[in-house]
Amino acid sequence: MFSISKILLPVDFSERSAGMARYAIPLARHFNSELVLLHVFVRPGEFGKIEGAAVLEDLIVELQAGSQQSLNAFLKTDLQDLKVSRTLLHGDPAGKIVEFTLSEKPDLIMMATHGYGPFRRFLLGSVTAKVLHDTTCPVWTGVHLEEFPSSGSTKPGHIVCAIDLGPQSRHTLDWAARLAADMKASMTIVHVITSLDPHTQTYYLSPEWRKDVSDEAMASLGEIKKDMGIQAEVKLEFGDVHKGVCHAAATLKADLLVINRGVDGGSGGRLRTYAYAIIRDSSCPVVSV
């Protein structure tokens, strides 16, 4: 039985974290999950000197109390029918979220991504990147959360699962298939075929090559589906992995994209290399397993 009993939702009170909460609400309601809201308070001057006079301790206490009040009030009405706990920590946000994850062992982390400055579209926020790198549980991320989605429109009806036929493919596909089945969502499997040698463009673009590799990929995917007892449509893409996955998710109007990100030192496949780019450019939320 598929279960998500505890969801960790790091919040910084921004519109993006509130937007991610709108995705967490129907999920927590569906699985009767405990929703853990975590805010990490950064003491002024903690990671560098402040110009001028030293920060008074009573000011820090006041600021921390304000953070606690904001955390207590965060979407209080929207969350009143759910099992919710609220935790305030202080220190380095990325490090504290990772530590909390290791000790509390949530089944899913849901967090917005933050990239700032003129190169924002090329970046994931450093906090999100560290959580993705240093934790092993599934992480649900969303880039395009400037506007609050309505809670009724965020339950995924169509899930796209991108696999690369590497060692982690079955684990990723199993997670996506069990989520889809439990939520009665449709699912499409996406696989991107890339050229083994970028210099052999004539062969790469030839109809014979495309047919050969397509037939081989479909046979492998069919075997995996049969072994795992999964009923799902399959879509093949050709070319760059991250562009192909994002194009498929957009074309199929996916509500959720599931990919493998691997873990440090693990045996992730080709998709792991492109995980950050996919998360950054996807038109829909991404769960990296």
C-alpha cells in the first residue's frame, strides 16, 4: 500500500512557499498525512558581520518571536482540518532542513525553488540544491509558483514518469505508478533517446536508426511494464535529455513529473546528470525520487 504519512514543508513566508503549500494541502488530505511546517530563522549577523553597531540580543529575541508568530499564522485557516505541526529552528537554512530530514524521516519534502539575480532562470536556489543533494527521500519541487494555485486544482490528474533504463529506473517508475494508482491519476512513461556519438548526425537522423533504437527502447520498456504489472502509455523523445523530458511534460500537459535524481555516491543513470536542469525548466512540479 502506498503511503505518505509525513510531509515536510519548509516555509519562508514568501509567495512561493505559500504556493507550494497549496500543492501540499490536497496531498496531505488524501493520505491523511502529518504536515510539518519548518521555518529556519537566521540570526542577523550569523553568517557575516553587520555594518555598524552590534545587534542587540533583545532585538534578536524580538525578531525570532516575530518569526514564530508568522509561522503560527501561516495559512492557519487553510490548514485547520489537517494534522499540522510547526517547528522553528535557527541557523543555516539548508543545513537545518537536511538535519531535520535525517532525524524526522519524512516520506516527502515539498519546497519551492529560489533562484535570484539576473541569472535566475539558470539557477536553483542554494537551499533547494543542497536538500536535493544531501537527502534521499523524494523531493517535490516547483519553480513556477509566483501565483497561488487554488487548492482544488493541484491534485495531479496526469503523471509523467521519465526513465532512462538505468539502474534506478524501476524504483522511480514504481514510486510514480503507486502514486498514480492511489490518486486515480493517468500516467505516461517518457524515455529520451540520445545519439551515442554527436558526430554521427547523418546516422542519428536517419529513419533506419530511429526505427532501430525506437524498437529496442519500446521492447525494453514493454518488458519493464510487464514485469512490474504497470499499465501506462509510452512516449519516446529524441535529442537532449532535459529538453526532451520537459517538452514531453509540456506536450502531455502533465500535472506532475517524476524523475530519478540519484544520491551522492549512488548509481543513478543518465537522468541524474540532468535532474537540476529538468527541475529548473519543467512547466509542472517535479518529484525527484
